[in-house]
Amino acid sequence: MTESSSIRGGNVTASAARGSIRWRTSLFGLASIALSILVVFLVLFPLLRLLEISFFPAGVFDVSALRDVIGSAWLIDTVSNTLIVVAVSGTIAIPAGSLLAWLNERTDASLRSVGELLPLIPILVPSIAMAIGWVFLASPGSGFLNGALTWLLLPLGYEATIDIATWPGVIFAFTINAIPYVYLVVSGALRNLDPAMEEASRISGAGTWQTFRRVSVPAIKPALAAAALLVTIIGFGNYSIAIIVAQRAGIDVISVRIFQLLTVDYPPRFGQATVLCIFVLGIASSLWLLQRHFAQKGNFAVIGGRASQASVVQLGRWKWAARVCMLVYFACATLLPLFALAVVALQPFWNVAISPSEFTLDNFRTAFVEHYVTRQAFLNSLLLAAAGGLAAIGVGSVIALYARQSRSALAKLADGVTKLPALFSHLSLAVGFLVAFAAAPFHLGGTTWLLLLAYVVIFMPEASIAANAAVAQIGNELIEASAICGASEGRTFRKVIAPLMLPALVSGYALVFILISGEVTASALLATNDRPVIGYVIRSTWDGGSFGTLAALAGGFAFMNCIVALISFKLGKMRLRIP
Amino acid sequence: MSQNERIRVVSLTKRFTRRDGGGEVVPVDNVSFSVGDREMVVLLGPSGCGKTTLLRCIAGLERPDSGQIFIDGRLVFDSASNIFVPPEKRFVSMVFQGYALWPHMTVFDNVAYPLTCRNVPRRDLRSRVIEALGVVGLSGLDSQYPNQLSGGQQQRVALARAVASQTTTIFFDEPLSNVDAKVREQLRNEIQRLQQSLGFTGLYVTHDQVEAMALAHRIGLLREGRIEQIGSGKDLYWNPRTEYVANFVGSANLWKGKIKASERDSVIVQTDFGLLKAKQPVQQRYSVGDSVTVLARPEVIKLVESPVDTLNCSFAGTVKHRSFLGAYVETTVAVSDRLVRVASTAMDSVPEGENVFVEINPQHLVLLSGHD
């Protein structure tokens, strides 16, 4: 700081020029302060409104909403169902995802393409498409897997039926959905873990398994805790799988209940819905505090790895078994559901017998040509994604630059608040937006603005991480070197800062674009028939459309996501990071 | 295989295919050598010479492509019969460059780890860990976590972990390159002391010739995956087989020449700046016309005002450059168009620009056959 100010102090530029620099600096400063206040407001106000509606509906402390929830007949079932689904699927997904990550990062079973694609699965195949695909695969009678099982087993005299709409089916779907998030966090941690740690263990006489158990896993405990937190947040907040699979199985979970209180019950029971949201937020926040406490207490300083030197763990005869496991997971999460969607979309009727001769594009015509709302929805979603991505990245960059330059409390607060939405499920945020901005004094209910604001806030953490990464690429020395060479601040920004930040910002933009266009939960709650978006249309077709149209929609949706993801891969190496 | 040999490497080769498809790298190229009981062998070489890969092959962290490795008489790798004993079954210890301490374990647990892996009974465990920590001077730090220690202390923990286990073979992979100069010297002395008192067999990889000289019973100098010369430090310094060895170990004046006359115990060599007299080597006799390279270490050359000793060869020159290095002064003297490096004590130094004579005792010149 003193260096740069002394440089400026010693500068003998004409006072007019110095004035203009100051003016520009303060303009940037003012814009940063204004944006920071706006972001803090947009994130915190809905949360405060959730609390207000729950406990201060008429301005005074009132627990009637809480009493209603506690007194309701569904409470025990709904809460215990949710806890069981989240706990069991998390308990399976964390070891499974970690094992997949370890196999791919450290062993000779590693498959490059699986390693690259696995963390992207939730983006390539949105969970609603995956859930619908599994309904087509594993429903009694007409599910394709049941057809295959009958064909295989009947000649042997056996009979077997699998049904996704059962307890094991629901847990299976939640597990499949959670694994990529675990994989992402754990593979990142393994990549940062110095392979010498594991080699030292081998030299000490520990075998592959003992090393995995006593060194690799404990050394990445913070990542495992983070994965557990993430899986819990995603599990509680997941609405897509819940509405498709759990509801079909007659298993009531919190996310579906919140929707029901707000959209099915009349008049909407805002108080009860917000109480449930606060319950979910409370669980996520306490887990977050626990995880932070845990991460700070432990000794997990990791020395930078020399990954190129890592000796690959030889699995011997287990190598192929491990590869089969990876491919089976990959098929369950992507290929099989996509296959089912494609077949149902192409057939006139959902039928266990696949007959390519009858394939027709009728369902696609119904879904995309005849149905005006769908067309409008795809268009709206793409526009919202384009605008929302720009807004999120723009705001994220300004705040990241501001937080770097200024040490004010506001800068710190704004930087922290941009990461906060990661802790809350889309559903809680959407409910918060509904109760905060839909009615007076904002009157944004049913408008595209409400959706846009909600999207920007929901994906602010991802945008902010991309922006922070972009800012981090510019060392202070680079800016100082530019100043030493006599460049003005404007020139430094144009010639040094902007070109260095741009690639990271472009890939961040692509990520936020895909996330917004694929968002289902907030879309289903906040969009209307007049202002439809993709998530909303799929959700309402599930309630009242033909299976063929639904398959065409979900398939088209997944296809669009894949295309957009591929384009952004081409544009710049898209980086996926969990806040 | 002789009784006191602990490690034996036979025709070991390891190849890597370049990632960009640009052919093959051979970091270990048909290497054979052995390490005796209680012997410390240092593999020395510049970065990229394959010394670390060779060590990792012997430790079992890399799988070589061909050759054999014996540890304590047991065949642990043989490409012909497809034997590959994994590192955990080779019964060795290793000290890593980056310490490789497990951050989630205390110092005690780190040191105890190899013992628990090898099923040492609980009652022996504690005393052995405490003893090992005492040996490396870390008594009382057993309940600390690695990240609470300095770099030097962390490497001491790694050292304790290596000596606490029951193995008597310890591999060192550039263990001192991550600590600063003073600590490096301390730890080097420590390793030397431990090696003498505990009597373990060591194989040590480094690029630092001072470290190698100080620690080694024998140094294996590596060049592009091959052992260029193996022998004691003194041997490599005074009897280098090639110019590469002469240059890598210490500093050297190397002059190309031809044998002009050959007698029973001396030869005359014609060099660019005149005739030089040198001893006839015992093991190899040179005859007239042979190409040789003359090696003169800077400290065997004297600077004198006028030639004194007629038995020595003297050449007139001018002092071009002088660097004061504390214990000695390094002087560069131009003799005709050649630069000669001379190391002398600070008291004998001559100012820049002065005319001097360089005087060389034939007894201290070394002849290398041919040119590199």
C-alpha cells in the first residue's frame, strides 16, 4: 500500500489528469458500494422475511404457524421420511463417491473420460430428467428394465420386478443424484494431497487397503465433511426427484410438502411453509458450523502435491471390477435414463416392447411445436440464463475486485454474503423470494424480474467463485509493474486486468448459464403459465400431460443442456467448483 | 551374492513414454550396482539424470521395465519371472523430500505408524517411538501435530519414523533440499552421526555434491540414466574417469592435449599453451600420439612472481579476475588465450591486472584418456 501511494505521490502528472483518475476510482468505489448493498439486501431480506412470516406474521411474536406445523397430521411422517432418505442416501453416496474419486485419481483403474464427465453429470442430465427416465426404466409392468429382466429370467423360471416408486427406489435415486457432488469435492481433495503421504505409508509396511483407510481417508476428512454438508443440503432441498419418484411412492418429504402448502392448498399456508424452510435452513446452518469447527480444529495442512510423480496404485485383478463399478454408475446416472427418455419420446405410447419401426417425432411435435407454452418456456429460459449469467458474473466481479481493494466491513460482508446462498437450498431461497418480493411493496409476483433476481441470487456463489478465481490470477505485482511502466489506472485495467480476468469469467459465465437454464425448483415455484420457463413446464407436464410429451420435453431439456455444456467446453475449460 | 551385500541392482532399466507422444525417456538405463552392509551410497547427479526414479524403483514405488533387484538377498523385482514385491513388503524405510508426514496424526502416531503396520506389540511401541524421537532430538514433541513444527523439525520426525521401524535399510530422496542452509548442515551431520551409531544401510539421492561428499562411503555419479562412475568421494575427485565426473565433482581446469613423450614414470603433454609434464598413471600407460585431457584442480596450481622450482611447469599470465570467498581466493589467470582457475589462500592472493606465473606440480596433474 505504502509503495503504491508513494509512487502516486511522487507522480508529477498534471492535476487535471490526477483528478480524473480519482474521479474514476471513486466512481468504481461508489458502484461497488451500491452493488454490495444491493446483494446483501437481496440475500438477507428474503431470509428475514422467512423469519418474519414464520414468527411475526402480524408484527408481534406469534408461534401459531409453528403450532400449526407441530399439530399437523403429516409432520412426523414427512420429517422422518426426509431424514431417512437424506441420511441413508448420504451414507451410501459419501463412501461410494469417495471410492469412485479414489479409483479415478489414484489407481490404475482410472478412466479419463469418466473422471472428466462424472462431476458434470448433474449439469448434463438434470435430476428431473434422470428421475423421469428412471420411472420409465423401473416401473412395474412397462418399465424397460423390468422388460429386460423378464426376458432374461423367465426362461430360467425366475421372476423379478424392480420398482423405482418404493423406499429402496427413492433412496437409489437420491444416492445417484448425490454421488457427483461427493466425487467433485473428494477428487479435488485427493488431487491436492501429496502422493508422498501415501507412498510413505506403503514404505512403512501398509498395504493398499490399509493405506486408503489409515492415510488417504483421514487426510481428506475436511473434504468428506464438506461433502456430507453438501449432500445434506442437496438432499433436503431436492424437489425434482421428490416430486417425480418419492411422491409416486407415496413418500411425503419436506420439499414436496412445502410446495403443496404454497401451491395446492388454498389459501396458501405461507406460515407453515416458511416454518419448514427455516427448519431446513437450521439443519444446514448447524451442519455448516459443525463442519467449520471440525475443519479448524483438525490438523489438515496439506503440502502441495507432485501429482506427476504419484505412483499409481496397482489393483491387479480388482482393476476390471473397479472399472465395471464406474461404468455401472455412469450408466445408471446418464445412459439408461437418457435411453428410456429417448425411447418413450419416440414411441407413440410408453410400452415395454421397443419397436423402432413405430418410432415417430409426434411427441416432439406436440411438445415443441403445437404447445405454445413450451416454446415460450425454452425461449424464456435461454434469455433468463443469458441475462442472469451476465448479471451474476458482473456483480460477482465487481464485489471480488472491491473486496480485494477495500478492507471495509461492507466489502467483507458483501464477499461473505455472495457465498451464503450456497448454504441454502434453491427451494428455501425461492420461498424466501416469493414471500419477500411477490407482493407489496415490490409486486414482482408472476413477473420475469422475480425469476431473474432469484436465479442471480441462487447462483451467486458459483459466479462469485469464478470471479474470485479470475481476480486471484492477477497478482499485485502485475498491477504495480504496469504502474511503474507509467500506465494510468485505466490503461492498467484495459491492458492488464481485463485480459487476465476474461478467460476465467467466460467459463464462469458458461457455468452459470447452464445452471440457470436447467434450474427446476425455483422455476416451478416462481414461474407462471404466462411467463413459463423450462423447469416449470416439465413440472406441470408431469402433473397433467402424456408420458410421450413428458419424455420429449425432458429429453429435449437434457439434450439442450449437453449442447450448451459442450459449447462452453469448447469456449473455455469450464471449471466446476463447489463453494 | 556376497554375504555383506544388502542391495543389489542388476541391469535395471525404466522407460517412460512422453505424454506428448514425442518418443521415449529412459531415466534408468541398464544400471547395475550394489550397497554393502552399513554402507551409505549416495546417488549424485543433476536434475533429470534419473536418480530419483532409480531410488523409487528400488523402493518399489515405480515398476522398472527390465532387470533385477535384490534386497537382503531376496529377489524383489525380476522382469524375466515377473516378480514385483510391493513397497510394503520390501521391509525398507524412506525419508521423502517433502517430509510426507501425515497431517492428521500426531508426531507420536507418525513415528509409530510403521511399527503398528508391522505388528510390533503395544508394550514395545511406546518406548521405541520415544527412543527414536530422542535420537533425533525431538523429545517431548510427541503430542504435537506436524504443522506445528518447523521444516527442520518435520524432517527430523521423518528421520525418526525411518529409524524407529525395525528396518535397517533407509532410502533418502533429497531429504535436505526443502530446508534452509544452516539447518541443512545440521541435519546432514545428524544423518551421518545416526548412520554411524545405528549402522543402517543407506541409499541417498541428492544433486548437492557437498552433501554427497560429506555423507557417502561411495558416490554413484549418474548421467542420463547411467552410472558414470561409482567410488569414494576421494576417488571421484582425484581419479575421475571422464571430464563429466571431473566437472561435476569440484571445479576443474581441463586442457586437451597429445602425448609428446612417454617415459617409465612420466609423460610430456602438448597443450594449447605449452608443454606439461605429468605422472605416468599406474593402471594405464600412454604412448606418444595418444589424445588425453589434463585435469588440474584449482588448488594444486600456485601463483608465483617468478618460476622457482624447475621440476614444475610454469607459464606466464595476467590476473583477470579475483573473488574473495573467505577461506580461499579464486583467481582467474589468462595464460596466452586460455583461462586458468586458481584457488589459493587469502594471503597468497595477487591483485587484478598483475603479471604472474602459474606453477603446476606434475605430481598433482591427472590424465584422462581421450576427449569428451
